[in-house]
Amino acid sequence: MTQFDLTVATKGSHAALLPVVLIATSVNEARPSPVINIKHEDTAVLGEGDKATLQLSAAGKSVFGTVPAIEELCNHFPFLVGKEAAVEKEWISQLDGLNTLDFKALDPVLQKLDTHLLLRSFVAGYSLSTADIALWGALRGNRVAVAALKKGALVNLTRWYRFLEELCPWTAAAIEALNAAAKESKVAKSKAGANYDIALLNTDNGVVTRFPPEPSGYLHIGHAKAALLNDYFAHEKYNGTLLLRFDDTNPSNEKQEFQDAIVEDLALMGIKPNKVSYTSDYFDQLYDYCIEMIKTGHAYADDTEKETMAAQRMDGIPSARRDLPIEESLARFEDMKNGTEEGLRWCIRAKISPDDKNKALRDPVIYRCNPHPHHRTGAKWKIYPTYDFACPVVDSMEGVTHALRTIEYRDRNPQYQWMLDALKLRHVQVWDFARMNFIRTLLSKRKLTKLVESGVVWGWDDPRFPTIRGIRRRGMTIPALREFILKQGPSRTITLFDWALIWATNKKYIDPVAPRHTAIVNKDAVKTTITNAPATFTEEKPRHAKNAAVGMKTVTFAPNVLMEQVDAKSFKQDEEITLMNWGNAFVRKITADTNGTITHLELELNPQGDVKKTEKKVTWLAEGPELVPVELVDFDYLLKKDSLSEDDVLEDVLNYDTEFREPALADSNVAQFKEGDIMQFDRKGFYRVDRAYSPGSPAVFFNIPTGKAK
């Protein structure tokens, strides 16, 4: 018997790979021993050509691609060819048309197949054929096709698809193997870490990076990336210096509270700046530089109304004040400095271009008047520089060599350099990296502030918030946060992340050390009698089956226990079940009310029972006053949409039903937990203690996501 090697590219399209993998699997299923060795290659293509995602080889001959591989298998294994060979061949030839993710191109093929299956159970003839397997595999591997089937419009195709899914149980194993190989490839890449060789210039002369947050809110996960990357390049990649500089140029929004919180959160993340400074430290110098800009004709005063100015900048229309005499601009700047009624009407704009293709260069505002007291300088100043002006100037003054910032500032990079050129200041190399975006998540500080001030959330540390304090309160560990962000690296590729990825990273850190305990939900808890149980007694059991260092817990065993309604409803008369941490038992009596709610159970212990042979492993708690009242809290996303468009109104896309609480009883050991502790309730998940137990006040536990769908 000829032996074949089927090599598939783990990064290739599943719609192209699955048809051949499934047919190869069907061949192996029909043979006493496998004749096709299926291998996975960590690559996007094999051989020549951008479509060569699989290779079939035997006796020194190789073919590439989906259709050629299937044809080659049919030539060697005649049983793969049915009585209607021509019909099968015709449909197999159209497999490449099912490989596209363009619905407009895919839909005609789906419609044609749907019509073909109008009066058919199989694609060709009256039994399962190679064409059936190949077409089903192509559809199963194409997420756009699967989505179209779920809508139900393709009635015949959907019927056939589901029929084959039940008819061929071995497909699940083949799909799982392919998915596992792709996942292993991604994990290997993840372990290798991100690429930090981004060709920063002049690093031999020393590296000085900076993180310049505005103290107008709490740090969120996007800020964390900027802070960690600047810290990495300063302290790990190079032996350099990290500056923490508060961009405190807008007194209307800034507070000492936010400034203190930023310092604390950076320290928690292990970020230790070499120096802390404030843009307000340089207000005198920035004021002088603005006067210099006006005197050299690089800036002018403007009293154009705000909305009109925005419209003119959008349309490339120069301001009527653009050629204001230097003396008048200086006079208006003095009015601004004094905070007079006249001064409040004016601002200072850089004189770059009124109609440059890059709108960031269309005479941006560099100084504005604001009489609101500053949290550091008090009432000394009534004028403040904008970020666009202050950032490049202070970067240069403080000796920053490399400004690493998110890609949203890319259009402002020429503006950044223009400011330095206009003032003849030392240049700074700018590097853009992609911002971290997460599904159903707001990262706009303005919008987050709105949610806090309107009472939609509890505060800046709300566990539904993407702030560092919010995700830590939900149960994120700092090592997991650092690992996830640093593995993304300084790439410029913009990605919308699923929170499942970062929570899966977090699970790696908490799973090995989180103690295991038991909680039973109060609602319809079932009182259960164990007829042959001994009198009440206690035993010391490990708090973690795989980690003895976690310690021991006290488990109470008694004739009367509590079980959950959902478990009780699944029991059958005389069924053998496993009581976790106790042993097996038979269900001898089930009592229910007229609504079908189980009200009482009677169990009989089976000491000789094999826990490996039971289908149901259930939790329980011995009834008694030592049980600890707890509240289990879970959360949903604050947004209904994965990402927002400019046309979305925040109030329309907010999810107002995001908090879910369940009263429960937990084992006595839970009373020992402190706020911030992380543990696992068996069969429920991981939790963080948000409020420790005290007599008369239940402990509150926040569910920690693990990256798995519920």
C-alpha cells in the first residue's frame, strides 16, 4: 500500500485545508492502519505560489493545492469515486470558489449549491461521496459561509450541512487537530515575544524616553502599553533613562487625585521613572518661546469663533487674522496672559499652512486662555500651551532622545518637527506604535469621564472599566498585564483585541496558586439527605490538588447537605454520581414540587464506586451555621458593539444591564479571605474578593474571566 504524506500550512485558509484533511481522514478511517500521514507545517504557504497551502506527496511525487490533492487521492483510492463521478468532479472543481471571504464572490456559489440540493440528500447519487466531504469541509472552514448558513436563508444547503455534521462524527477530531496545530503555532510565536529591533537611531549616545500622561483621569490599558514600552526601551533594551512628565496644561480637567493615582499605578506595574517632572515646570520658558514664535512670524493671535475655526481648518480656508501685525498679536497675547474679557476671546496659532493636505499642519492652536486655577501653579497663569506646542518643546528641553507614542499621533509628527525647527531646538526621533484597542471598550478619557460623572459606573476603579484599577479590581494580575502588553511590542499593526486573550494570559498566573473552595447558590438550593452517611465529622483537605504549598482547608462531612438546583434537575432515579471531595453515591429519591423544582434528594453513599466512571461530578456543602454567606458578581461589557463609529451616540450603544449578582453560601474557610485575594469556586470559576466577610455582611466575590466563552 502506497504511503502518503499530507503537509498542511497551519497559517493557511481552513476553507482550503479542511476538504483535503477530511478526505485524508476518511481514507484512514476506512483502513486497518493509517496510510496518509497528516503533518502540520508552521508556515503560510508550501512550495511555490501563494495558494500552495498544502502538499500531498508519495513515491517522490508531490502535488500542491486543494483540487489537485483531492484528484490525486481519488486516483489512488477508487472507493473515493462514486457512481456519479462526473457530478462529483464538477463540484470538486469549484472548491476554490468557497475559499474566499468576500461574500459577494461567495454568495453565487452558495446559491448554486443550495439549488442543487433542493431534492437531494447528497451532492451526487444516494450516498456519501468525496464531493460531500470536500464541500462540507470548505464551508466549515470559511467563517463567512458559516455565518451565511446560520441566517437560515439557504434552506437546502443548511439542511444538508447539518445532516453531514451528524453523519460523519470523525470530522470533529480532524477539525480539532487542525485548530490545535494552528493554536500551537500561535503560542510558539507568542512565546518568542515581539520584535523590539525597530532601528532607533543614535542609541549609542544614550537613550532617554518619556511617558507624558495628562492628570485628567486614571490610567487605562492603552496608557499602560505606552508606559511599559517606554520603560522597556529605557531600562531593558538600552541602558537609558525614563522620564515621567505630567502634561498638566489644562487646569479645567486636571486634579491632584489623578496625578497621585498615575504614580501609584505605574509603581504597581513595576515602572520606575528616573525622573518625575511637569510641563508646568516650564511655563515660563514656554511663554517666552511663544513670544519668540510671534516675533519671528511663526505664530499669530486669532479670535475666530471655535466652530468657525474648525470648519475653516477642515476646508483649508485661512483665518482673517492670519496676517495680523506682530505688534497686535503680542498685545492680544498680553490680554490673554492677564485673563481680561478681551483676552478670553483670543488664542495663538502656529503659522504653518492654511491648506496643507495634512490637516494637522493647518495652523494649529498653540496657546489658549483659561482663568481656571491650576492644581500646581494656582492662579499664577491664565494662559496655557497646548500639547501640540508643549510636547516637542519640553521633549527637546528635557533631553528626550526618542519619543515613542501611539500611531494616532502620526499626522502630527510633521507638526512636532516643525515646532522644533521654528524654535531651532534639538531634534527628537519619533517612533509610532499601534494603540491597543479592545472590543466593546471605551478608551476615550472624555467618554470614560462622562460615564463616571453620570453614575453609569461606580467610579474610575469600576471592574467594567479598562483602567488599570478597574481590571485589577476584576482580577487581573500585574505580571499577566505586563506579559500581554510586552508581547505585542512596538508593532505598528492596528489590532482590535478580544479581552479573552488577555484574560487567558491572566489564568496562567492564577490557576497554579488559587485555592479551591465550594459555593452553593441560594436560589432553590436542594436539601439532601445521605441515608448511610456517618455522623458529622471534618477532614483536612488540600486547597489545591496540584500545589501543596497553597495549604489545607477544613471540609465538613454530614448526613444533611446542600446541592444546587441545576445539578439536582439533571439526576435520574438510581443514577450514580460523584460528590466532589467525598466519593460516589446513588440517587435513591427525588422529590419535586408542581413546578418541577427539586425540593429534596435522598442519596446513598457507594464507597466502592469509581469516580472515573461517573458522568456527573457535583459540588455540595454540609448544612450548618459555619457556612459563609457570599455574593457572586459577574459583569458584561459596557458597550453593545465591538467597535464604535463616528456616527454612534454613546447613550445609544451603552449596555445598561451589565451587573449580575447571586447570593450563595460558601464553605467555612472562605471567612479567612481578605480583600484582593484570588481563589476558585469549584465548577464556577475564579473570583477575586472585593469585600471580605464580616458577621452580618456577606463577602463579595467578582468573577474573573478566563478567556473561555460561558
